[in-house]
Amino acid sequence: MVRNVKFLGTGCCLPDKVVTNDDLTDLIDTSDSWIRERTGIGARRVVEGRTATSDLAAGAIADACQEAGIEPAELDGIIVGTCSQDTLFPSTACWVQDRLGVSGMPAFDVMAGCSSFLYGLEVAANWIEAGRAKRVAVCGAEVFSKILNWKDRRTCVLFGDGAGAAIVGPSDGESGILSANWGSDGTLASILKVPAGGTRMPASHATVDEAAHTVYMEGSKVFKHAVRAMSGSLLRAMEDAGIGPDDVDVFIPHQANIRIMEACRERAAIPQEKVYSVLEDYGNISAASIPVAICEARRAGVLQDGHLLAMTAFGTGLTWGAAVVRY
């Protein structure tokens, strides 16, 4: 059953500062070839100064509103997907309201790691279908550069900063969400996390000295479960939508690294030329990777009205989700 929800506009906001693989050789024992061969990443964007996640999110939402032909004050809701919040509380979405100079509409965060944009899209779709909203901003935004250990080459080479957003609303035509699913497995929560800073391990001199406020990842375990979760979720979404791999016009997976993306594509048998990627230029921007890729694919003319767009993601939790959309 098609859910009559469509994308009204998309936007993105990326920091100006570019950090190449060669730049990282001044910090850690690595090389451009080592990073490219293992990840497919050539560069990433990094914020400067006091720029926070809400600043990028507000920029992406304002950009998406402009494309949708509305003002931010006309939004009926703001959903921000992130795991690099401005503050433990209030939510980053409330800080986004402050940055945009708007108030009144509900604003809240979705924290499902790299799956957060698809989680937010599912929440917004339910909201719109219930007749409670007509214009909802769904944003994925991250400032990972401030929660990385820049001496740990297993993680610091992977992530970047950025934000992407979509304004979604009711559809009265062929556009719509053909299928979607989401899930999580909390028994795997320990393999990808920021250990300290919450109630389990409050901040202390010891946690700071141990770099426990930065990203910890068990790479091989994450890889195995990511491929299984992303491909399984995608295959279910395609089956529920009644489409095969050749029907997909554009495939945008979460862009963690090229090996995960390619393994997922192969399992779903989607032709390689259907994949749209921003990984090489931006790295893994977590919750922002899918909406940024959608925005750039639209503006490049790759993703057009009427196209079938397939998306899938996994994230810390471990979470996963997939959706098939008639754009």
C-alpha cells in the first residue's frame, strides 16, 4: 500500500573546511592509498570554531525550505536525527528552532545513529498520514569531528561533518512511500558507542584522560552486522514494494565505507550504475549521509520526479532501516 507522503524539497549544509587523506598523515600513521583502499574515502568536511550540529541542521533545513517554497515558520514539525547532539538536553531540534528563529511547532531528536534519517522519515510519514501535519522537516546532521579520537586511525579516518534535510508532506499524485521497515538489536549496542558522558559513565578526569568521550568501534563486528542488516532490510522493502533490482532508478545506501555499500548492493543485485555516492568527498557523515546524497542527486539531475529511490541504512544500536520511494 502506497503511503501518500512525498518530498517537497531537499537541502544540505556542509562545512567549508576540507580535510584530505593526505592531511591526516600529519596526525596518524596512514596514507591516502591505505584509506582509499579500505574505505573509498578521499576527504571529509570538518567544522571550525564553535560551530555545532544545530548550526548545520538549521542551514540544511533552511535550504530545503527554500526549495519547497516555504518559510521555516510554516513547518508543522522538526525532526533532527543525530548522535552528535549539541547538548545532552535540550534536544538539538530545539536548538535548531533557536537558530532558525521559529517556535510553536513540535521539535525533537531521533537518535538511531546512521539510521536516524530513515527513522525520522518513518515518524514524519506516520504523522502526515494521520492528518496531523502537512510540512515536516526531517534532518540528519552530525559534527563527528568533535567526538573523534584523532589519534585512533580506525575511526578518525572514517567520519565527517555535515547535514542534509528534506521537507515532506502529503502527496496527491503518484509520488509516495511504497514501503519501509525499521528495527534494532540492542544486544549489539556495545560494539559502536561513545562510552562516557551519560549516566552509565559520567564525565570525570579519568574518562577524559581515557578518551572515553570519543567514538569506540569494533570494526569487524560492525562490518558483518551492517552488511546483514542493511541488505536484509533493503530486500524486505523491495519485496514489500513489489519491485525487483532492475526497477530501481537510484540506490542511496548509508555511506559508511565502500566495502559495506558494495556488499549490500551485491546482495540486493542492484546494478552498480544505480548507486549514488558522496562517500569519496564527504566520508561517513552518519545520519546526514542519505539526505545529503538525495539533495546532491536531485541537483545533479540524477534523481528525478517519478524515479524509484531505494534507501537503506544501519547505525549504532545496532539499528537499521530501508525505504522505497516513488519520488
